[in-house]
Amino acid sequence: MENVADYKEIIEIVKDKGGDAFKYCYQCGLCDVVCPWNRVRPFSMRKIVRQAAFGMTEIENEEIWRCTTCGTCPQRCPRDVKQIDSGVALRRIATEYGVFPENVRPVRAASGNMSSVGNTLGEDREKRGAWAEGHSVQPFSEEMELLYFTGCYFSYDSRLKKVAVATANLLNKAGVAFGILGAQENCCGESIRKAGDEELFRRLARENIKAFIDNGVKRILVSSPHCYHTFKNEYPEFMVRFEVVHINQLLLQLLEEGRLKPAGEVSLTVTYHDPCYLGRHNGIYDEPREILRRIPGVELVEMPDSRENSLCCGGGGGRIWMDTPKGERFSDLRVDQAVGVGAGVLATSCPYCITNFEDSRLALDDSDALRIKDITEILQEVI
């Protein structure tokens, strides 16, 4: 690393960016044991932490970009090393010095898209609310009950727009007064922050916060666990607090209150995948399962690696924008687990998970044997 004089300077930079906890590591290796990467290829978070402690980390190395920030190793670490914070700190250094391995360059493209049009996909900002046309969705106004912050993938991706529509249909059926911000909405910034671009994250956050305040937003509904996490846990760094609700929390409440009532029945064997940022990072495990149990005809079966031990889909930490070779995709393992427990539907509640599982499903011998569904899509079928 030519721009940094010696290892002491690297250590000081990592400390300054939130990675000081690596000094607590005593190299037990438990992080490597539980890391999903070691199911598909060798990877050592222990080694990265050790190198960082002595300023020997090569930021040109692709390894520091492998962590999906799934949260598995921090919850098992006996020394509270905060591996995610340390890894993100290293990525911030690489970002500031413009050091990106070939496989990481798509992150820069996503960053450029967010800078120019406010979304990761590079789509027209003015069309961010186009998914809602014809579905009785209004622009948000201050007297409404909540803002539905749709998110980038649910706004633009052809597969995931179906989830946004299902969400709107359910909210309308329940009589919930909600609206969207459309072109005023930016990417929440969670993933680009984990990928190391702190400056862009802070810009996106400030713009979103201004839009929320200017429009009188107090309660925010989200479909993405990444939006949920950053609004709930990271935006308070800017001295603001909004009530943040994930769609699964609201749907269960509406079912309990009788505002949503299943009017039909489905015959489905469903298994539920816990997204990392909904489960491990925020402790939401029971609500999605309870929703599924309340759908007539659904048989809920559990996969190996469920709840706090859920297997990451591979999309967090900015990896949703990077190419992962076949044979190294966690999502392939997860789809195989779903098939293994006899599920006809793999249900989840995250745009990254759905995107990765849809890709992996196509690799099955019989791709039609398993469907990938967001919980809102399943519930919509019987409402």
C-alpha cells in the first residue's frame, strides 16, 4: 500500500473508522468455523483481524470484500471483536484510496448510480413511483398514517415490483392510510456504507431525513430489512428518530386486529428463510412465521440453519452488486435445503434474498418444483 507510510498508520486509520475492537481478538478461530464462506471455499476472518491488528492488511486483496456482514460471527465471538466494524473500516480505507480489485468494481458502479439518480440500479429517479400506478397509491401527505418507503429494488426490479404491489394491495384492503414519496425517495444507503463508502451513505441519509421532515413523516413502513436496519439503528446518528416498522410486523398486527382476514385457502408446503438483517441484526423471527401459520392451508416446515443460525443468502455487505462464481453461492445451498425439507415455496422478506434465490432456483434440475415468494405475495393470494 504505497500511500500509507507504515503499519502504525494503517492501525490508526482502522481505529479512527470504528475497527479498534480487533485488539480484543485472541485468535480462537470460532469466526471461521461459523462463517458461511467456509461451506463453499476457504476464508478466514480471523486472519484478516490478525493482520489488521499488526497493520499488515493488504487492502488490494479481494478477501476484505468477501464478508457479507451477515452477523453470524459477531453473535458467536467470545471477545466481542466486532468483526463487521473492523472489516467495514478496512473497506473505507480502500474506498478513500481508490483501491478496488476487479471483482469489486461493480460496487463503484452502484455508488455512481446512487450519486447521480439516488438508486443502485441506475434507473430514472422520476420513475421511482411508477410501480404504484393503477394500484390506488397516493403521494404521502402529513395526515396519513404512515409512509411506505418502497426501496430501490421494490421500485424498479421487474420481479420485486410484484412485492411492492402486493404490499399496497394488502394495505388498501386493511384500510391503512399510507402514501409514498416517489422521486423524493433515495436509496437508504445501508449496503453502500457496509461496502465502505461512508461519505455517500451520509449524503443519502441526510437527503432522506430532509425529505421525511419536510413531508411531516413520523412512521415509516419498509419491506427491505436493510432499510429497516439503517433507519432504525443508523439514522439516529443524525440526531433524528422515526418510528420504523417492517411489513411483517404490520401485517401480523392487521391480522390480529381483524383488519385483514383470509378469505380463501392455499395448499402449500412453505419454508421460511430468515434474512440476516431482519433476524440476526434485529431479532425479528416470530412475526413472519406467525403470519404463515395464519394462512389457511399452509404447512410450515423449517430448514436446517434457521432463526439465529440462518444461512446468509450472500447478498449483504455490497455483495449483491458483485459477481459470485457458481459453486461459491450461499443461495445455492439454501435452495437445496428448501428442496430437502419438501417445500414447494421458499418464503422470505428481503429483496436481496429473493434475487439470489431466484437465480439459484434456475439451477435446479426441476426449477418449477420450488417457487420463491415474499410473505406479502402468499398472504395476498388468500385475502
